[in-house]
Amino acid sequence: MTGIQSASPAMTQDSADPMFSAQLWAAFWAAPDLSRGANILADDIVGYWPGDPEPVRGLEAYTEKIAELLAAAPDLRLELVDSATVPGATEGEQLVFLHYVGRGTGPQGPFEIRGLDRVRTRNGMVVENVIRYEPVFVTRR
């Protein structure tokens, strides 16, 4: 995907390396731009979207899924309501829980969603994202 650069698996984390956080997620979804943000996604990232029979695997498939969402609803914005971060099962792993509301305009008109993502990171890189949101409701504005 043009403009998306993956991080090297051999990349070491130091103070200059970006690390995933709820604040970084919120900044991305306040003004989604696929030319930025992929440097915190692992090459072998796995994403689970509601309604999809299989997860998407790999950086290219994951970013293409987000591109498809933004193509269907170009004005989609997600607003972080709250978040929590807890240690994961292994050294360097964290689980970040993101509660959000989303608004946009899709093929059937304006909609609102409420969702919860569980993001697994290792050494600051996103390796897994489980996305759950209530069905899209078309609103009358």
C-alpha cells in the first residue's frame, strides 16, 4: 500500500521508537491517514473484525481492511471514550482496551457505532487487534 512503511522485525525499542498507546490510536482516528501509523504495526499483525469469517493476517491485509472501511465511510471518525492498559502474559506484552464511539456516512447514510477493541502489543508494536462494535445504525440527521 502506498505510503505505508512497516517496521523491521529486528527493530529495537528505545526512546525514539514509536510505541502504541490509546492516545496514539485516538490521534489516528480523529483524522485517519493511512500514510502514517503503520510504523507501530507488526509485519505479522492479526486483526479480527466482526462478521468476517477469518481474521486478516499481515500488515498489507490489515491496512487494506482499514482502507476499505475508509473508502466506504470517508468521514469515519472514532472518538475514544476510555481505555485501560494491563500487562500481557509474556515479557514486553501489553493489552490495551479501547472503548469508543464512531460516526460517519456510509452507503446507507449517516451512522453511529459504539465499540471496544482489545489490542495486544509486544515491545510497543501492535501484533493483534480484536475489534468489536455494535451493528451499524443509520441515523437521521
